[in-house]
Amino acid sequence: MSPGAPGAAQTARLTRSSSQAPRHFLSVLDRSADEWLALINRAGALKHVRPIGGPHPALLSGRTLALIFQKPSLRTRVSFEVAMLQAGGHALYLSPAEIQLGQREGIADAARVLSRYVDAIAARVYLHRDVEALARDATVPVINALSDREHPCQALADLLTLTEHRGSLRGLRLAYVGDGNNVASSLALAATRLGVQVTIASPDGFEVPPEVLEAAHEGAGLGGTVETFRNPRDAVRGADVVYTDAWYSMGQEDEAEVRQPLFRAYQVNQTLLHSADPNVLVMHDLPAHRGQEITDDVMDGPHSIIYDQAENRLHAQKALLVDLLERRASV
Ligand code: CP
Ligand code: NVA
């Protein structure tokens, strides 16, 4: 099984990270519904308030963020770096070759040493347990910048984007179509917490893990629900939002050929959108494989809010960083 394969995510039990300071952001479950709403509101405020002399130079003045990446990235890396820069702080990008997380030295030692230099760590890892291991030994906040199990920063940007477009999340009908992966899991966990009615359609064997669905049910609030389907049309019927992601994730490239025929019926195209609400919004976390999970005309069409999502990674993560580092200052 490749490191990013779904089985790795499915065998792990969903747990909140430690409640002791520092406060990490490894999973959607690490924040309550009220805290999610506060982050979304703060991100919206930071997006629109731009003081003279640069966006927010005093917010994170003198603060440093280490970015550990085991996998490639455009949005996550750039948005974290620019967020720190605009807030008066600094980000250090550490490529897979530099840190070699868990290979050159143990993850615990890397966490302890980095904590002596920087104020926060964001890590993109293959195995969720590696970001948990970092958090266990770090004395500064650790942010999950994507693991095989979750992508909570993406969910934060997605819910900010939906709030901007629809005013409120409560009662929205969101259909996720495709692989039940990290993005689907975080989206389902976060959206149900805030009152969204989530439907998910995935091919046999590629469903959102049962423990994630269970956690989404348990954590649902404000009328939020989650329901699964096999047929994408059933999930999309009447939906206000249709969301999709790649049919194979980073680390699963060798499964592309096997997966493509299994996922073909799950393509988000004009025909599928006919089942949705006429004013449907279309979302994708990117990078997209145009012509596979989504067609060009849908991506570039009038219903797409995909580039708003991408922009909002910046505002959402800036809010998260300010929240985490302010907390740390007050401890
Ligand atoms: N959506 C997202 O996380 O994009 P990157 O992989 O480019 O960071
Ligand atoms: N599910 C995708 C998301 C990329 C941002 C992956 O893990 O590769």
C-alpha cells in the first residue's frame, strides 16, 4: 500500500490532539463549533481590514513559522508564507530533503529542536501519525497542513468561502462527489459541525472512513447532517454546493490507472449539475485534474467558486496563526 493509500487512514482511530498547551490544529475535531465560527469570522475580518503600511504588520511581528513538507504544494506553502509575511512575521520552508522527517533523526527530536527556534510548526505529511508525533513533542503549536487523514486548513478556507457566498452555513446542502479522502473527511467533519447537510457519493471501496462519519454524526450541530450514497445523482439532487477532489491523492499516483474507470461516473460535469439546485456553487480544493474529476466548462463556468477557495487559504490560515500565536502569548 502506498503511504497515502486510504487504508492507512481507515485503520486509525479518530482522536482529538492533547488538550494541554500548546494548542495544536491537527484535526477539525480540535476546535468546537464556536471556535470554528470564530476562526471563520476572524478570517473574514482580516481579509477586509487592510491597515495603511501593509496588511497587518503588527499582528505576528517577530513570530516565526516552520513549514515542513513531505509532499509538493502550491496553495498551502505560498498561503502560509504570505500570511506570515503580511502579518509581520516570517516563515521558513523546509523541504523533504532538508528535514527528512523521521529518517535523519527521530520525529521527537526534530519537534523538540524546532520548538527552540520557531513559534509554530505547520507540517504536510504522508501519515497522520507523523503529525501527531510532532505535536506530542513540540512545545509550540503544530498545524496539520495535510495528512492522509485530514486537511483541516482546507476546510477552514472552504467554510469561509461558503459563508461569503451564502451568508450563512446553516441549512446549506453540500454534496461531495468522489474519493472519500482527507479533504472529504475534514469537509464533512467541519461542515456538519456548523449546520450543513452533507451528502457524499463515492465508489465502492473509496468511501469516507466509517469513524469519520461517526465523528461527523456525533459532532453535528445547528441541524447539520451527513448521509452517504453510491449514485452521485442521488447525492447531488437539489444541492446548493457540489464539491469534488482528485480521484487519487499525492502518494497514490501508481493507483491512477486502476482508479480512473472506477471513478468515471463521479465526474462533476454539466450533466451531473442538472440534478443540483440551479444556483449551485461548485468547489474544488485544487490541484484539479481537468477532464477527470471535473470538466473544464464546470471549472471555468459561472457556478465555480474554486479560485475564491484558493484565495481564502491565505485569509483562513492567517486567522488560524493569529489565533494560535495570540493564545501562546497569553499562556
Ligand atoms: N489545496 C491544497 O492544499 O493545495 P496544495 O497541495 O497546492 O497546497
Ligand atoms: N486529496 C488531495 C488533496 C490535495 C490538496 C491529496 O491529498 O493529494
